[in-house]
Amino acid sequence: MGGRRRGAAVLLLSFILVLVPFGSVAADDAADSGGGTTVSDALGRTVTVPDDPSRIVLAGRAVALLANALYLFPDVSERVVAVGKTNQGLGDFFPVLDDNAADKSRLGQSAGAEEVLAREPDLVILKNYMRDSLGEAIETAGVPVVYLELETPEQYNRDVRIIGQILGQPERAEEVVEAFERRRSQLAEVTSEVEKPDVVLLSVSGRGGSSSFRVAPEGWMQGTQVELGGGNPIWFDRSLSPGWNEVQFEQIALWDPDVIVLVSYGRPAEEVRAQIESDAQWRTLQAVQEDRVLAMPADYHSWGQPDTRWILGAEWLAHALHAEEFDEPFGERIYAFFNEFYGMDRSEYRRSIEPRLSGDLLD
């Protein structure tokens, strides 16, 4: 059996190398010349990437989150040649990020190594959990792969610095990290002493009249947002598995939180809130009775996820729960985010972002 497996592996590798000789030759040339930049990625791997990568591919799952992080850096468009699925269901932000989006090769969410390598990349960027299913075959073909995690504020800072190394823009990486940390510190200073209501944040899936609800385990970005926003994430009292955990109404009723926050990735969260508020069973909960069911805002992407917008989600929740602590109109915080992180001027913001805003936005 071992011999057969080794033989199959050799055949697969030969097929990949024949299909895309460019990728392996480019990698070999870089190694032979002694050039390249060495980075330590989110998996702790030491990877040598070209000093000036000009054919970057973003592939696999959660590509929208990868792209949104990569495009925090200027002049990325000329380096990116192929991008996976970036529309989570509320619209595609990628054409806003990249004026040349129509010229990029697009990959399906399930694209395999052969499809990725056919784009002749000199660097592939994947989410950390994509190594077994996609990354290892690309690595075997001789193309460097960098894995990013982007799940917590600390991981965000680390991975932004990795991107800065890859692109030769460490100064911009530090600007971005400083912006995240400044906003987080300002928020923590405001909410550290407030009285914290009991909050349950529910991720919603399903369409039409039926929905299912899930909660995130402790340590995930959604819980961090609630804590930074001045809420008490009471769902942590339940023993949770590592991923999203589906919860039934009976469990939510046992928690009977002061505030329910709804996060929806594929449809506007306010649609789900209307569904809940019209349900006699849900109307027995104090959060529904007191009109404290909040729809997490979104533009092209929900703010309730480990995207660059995670800080906006935390700031919004703090304003929603503790409005008396803030003087600045929240709309200015939204514009300031897209200006500082993506370089949008006000006219571009009004054209590209404002029309897409949904959820419980604040005056």
C-alpha cells in the first residue's frame, strides 16, 4: 500500500509540474539567486517569497477577508493576478478596492491547486486552515504559500505586519497596526468603567421565513467586539466546541439577555430582526420587549466578523449600548475608517459605501 501511495503522489506532482512549469521555475530561480524575503507566517512556517512579488493569487475560502486585509496597502492592484470569491452575499467590495478588478482572473471557492497554479503565481496567500486541502499541493509545486489567520485583534496586527514584509511596505503596516490599536485603546478607555448589559450575539443563517442561530466560542472576534463594546457576553457560560455552535430558542430564553445582537452575512440583519419581533415566542424575551434587538451594520460585508471592519463593529456596539458616553456622530467614525484604512475621500465614500450601509446605524 505504501508503494502505491508514493507512486500516486509522484504522478500527481508530475502532473502539476507539467501543467504549470512557470511557478516552479520562478521559485527555483529565486532560490538559486539567493534573493527573496523571508517571513514567518501564521502557521509559524518560515517562507521565502520574491522580493517584489508581481503575480499574487488569493484563493480558497474567506478570500474576501484576505483581500480586504491585503488592500489596506497601496499599489496592490498591479501585483494581484487572480482572486477567489469575494462576495459574501451582500455585494462585492472587491471592485471598490481595485479599479482593475475586471481584469483579474477569478477563481471559484473550491478551486484546486491546478487552477491556482495555472495563473502562474509567484506567491499564493491562503487562510491558515486551507493548508491541507489546497496549500500543500501548491507548496509541492515549488510556489511559496503564505498563510494568514486574521481571527483576533492580535492576529490581525501580526498578519498585517506579514503583509507589510511581503509587499516591502513595513511603514504602512505599522500605520495600520497603530490605527487599530489607537481605536481599540480609545474604545476600551470609554467602556472599561460602564455598567455592562448582558449580551448574546447571534449569527443568523437561512433564508425566507426560517432562520437558525449560532454563537461563537470564547476567544473569537465576535466576543471581543461585545467586550470592547461594553457588553457582557453571557453565552460564554455554555461549554462550546471550537467552531460556531447552533443554539435553539430554548437556550436563548434561558439566557434571556438584556440585548441581542444579530449578525447576518448573506442578507440584511434587520430582516431577521423583523422576523423575530413578529414571533410570539420571541416576544417573551426581555430584549424583544424592550426593543433591544440590534442589527449589526454592514456595507458589502457585515461588521460582525474578523474582517478589517471588526473595529467598526466594536465601536458601533459601544455607541449603541452606551450612547451617553459619546459626542461624535457615529457616521463620522464610519467615514474616518474608510478614509484612514482605504484612502477613500468623502466623495468616493458617499458613492461607494453610504448607499450600501444597512443595520441599526446611529445618528
